[in-house]
Amino acid sequence: IASSDISAYRKVYKNELVVGFPIDEGVLGFQFKYPFAAVSPAYKIWRLKCTDIDVDFLDLLLRSPMMREVYKSKMEGAVDRRRSIAPDIFLGIEIPIPPLDFRKAVMKKHNQINRAAVLIKALEFEIDETFKDLWRSNSEDEADIEIARMRLSEIEEAPKLLIRGDAL
């Protein structure tokens, strides 16, 4: 939320679709986290008419690169980052809904990617903490490992090579 005063904000309930702009950059998604939340009045909110839709799959599909291309082809407006899709045009977009086993397989892969991303973030954090520890150790006596020191004067700027044609 970009403001401390949210009196003009709109209430969005769980499993409602929030569409922002630019939609062709994937600025849309279902509100999954809370029974309700607040969003800018500039965003459109859509409620599903049927309850037997797999909202997780639909969220992934609506933000896919193929859908972004569909949105891009239907956008109106003069300023790129403020272009949008008229509600009637948005509601007229037809999307594929594959069989349940297909959707489950896609979501399984997506969940594997999310778990891998969490692991990557944890490993990046460990590396950052290791570097902080290295920086904090002022002498070899304070370090758990032997640390050599080097000045950046030990490196030099690489020569600039001009590439002409295919020859280097």
C-alpha cells in the first residue's frame, strides 16, 4: 500500500482478481493471502462467477507470457505504462482450460520452481552472511579461517578491444 490514508482504497476479497497496469507486464493476480485486503482505486477488481475454478492455475495462466501477448494486442491508450484494456474487451478474452490432470502437472512443476526459489534465496542469504563475516574479521586472530588480504590495486583495467567485422 502506497499511502497511510487508505480511506479511498478498495476492498478486495480472497480469490478476487486484481488487475493493474501495465497488464502486459503481468500486473494482475488473485488475492490469496487474506480474507480481504486493500488496493488502490486505480486497479480493477474482478470476482469469479463460478467456484469450481482452480484459482491457482488460473492465476498462473493469466500471468503467462502468452496471455501477456494477448493483453498487449488489446491494450488502448497513448502512454505505454498507463495503457489498459477496456472491461468489455478484457471479459471477451477466451482462455484455454485444460483437463484437471494437465493443470495438476503444471502446478506441480510451478510448486517445484517455487521451492527451488526459496532454497536459492536461503543459499544467497548464507553467502551474504559469510561475506559479512569475512568483512567483519579485522585480523587473522579473529577469524575462524585464514584470510589473506589484497588491495584492489592488484587488478587493472582491461584493455579496450575494438571489434571490426568478425575479427577480434
